[in-house]
Amino acid sequence: MVLHKENCNAHTEHRDHYLRNVNSAFGERFSELSTYKEESNFKRILRKITLDDVKAAVRRANSIMQRNTGNGLRLLEHRGFKYYRDNPSLTVHESVEKILKECGLI
């Protein structure tokens, strides 16, 4: 989610630390992940994301994946999803990028 608004390329030791990035990127003040994940709060965050933000997130995700590969990190796969454990990132952006290209948006 953070990549839609800003760079986020730091592995956090604890998942709750991700909240700092969410709060910064979206101008929020969530104190717990469970509050952020409540349906009404999550939908409010989604309404703050524009098409330009989606395109930026794809670019940022591609950059992270290239950097991870360049740094020799090992790409893992679980149930069809590829990811890096050392610097968490998924390949979801690849599907989004494909959709954007097929729609002529990038």
C-alpha cells in the first residue's frame, strides 16, 4: 500500500512498524494494524489511491525487485507467489502492470 504514495524499501523487524509508513504515506494516525485493517478504514485508504499512484507503485515495485536481484537476494515461491524474504516484496505488481498495459494506460 505504501508504494502507491512513497518509496518503502526497508525491511522492518516487526509488522507493526509498517504502520509508521502507512500513516506517513496516507496522512493517518493508526495506532494498531488491526485498526488499519478494519474494512471501513481500509476502504478509506483505498479511496486515496489514484491511477497515477497505481502506476507509481508498479514503478517502485519493479525498482525494488531489480535491486533485490542485483543484491543477490534469493527469490522464493509459495503457492504461485514469488517474493523475497530478506526484503519483503511480492510480484503482484507484475499482474497490475500487465492489466495497465493491456488497457493502454502505460
